[in-house]
Amino acid sequence: MKMQKPYMALKSFHERLRCRLDGKKIWKEEFRKVGLVLIGLGLTEPFVNGKVGMWPFAVIGLVFEMLGLMEDFPKEDYNV
């Protein structure tokens, strides 16, 4: 139950940001770059400096990476 509230907040943030970025490729590329850096920090920091509390960077990096990889779906409906 402790993690449900932060998860719902992260999911809400992801959905709002995804709607605003729909069709904007430049921002998606930047999100992928930032996501890869954050994933790298979150995964290597415990081994380099011994700081275990850096795992949230990996989680946030994964969210940014997913935002960068989402596809642009056409607005029209192709049902015949």
C-alpha cells in the first residue's frame, strides 16, 4: 500500500506528459538521452560509490525512455 500512491502519481504524470508530447519527435529524442543517463546513474552508482539510494534514478530513467520510445499513432480511424 505504501508504494501505490507514488505509483499512481507517476502513472498520472506519464499519461499527462504523453498526451502533450504526442507527435513531437525532438522532445522524444531528448527524453531518450536523459533516460539513458538516469538509468546509467541509477544502476552504476551503487557499485561505484556504494550509494544504494540511487535506484529511483533508474526508475525515472525507464519512464523517460518509455516516453521517448512511444510511437506516434495516427489520429484518423481506419475502420471501414
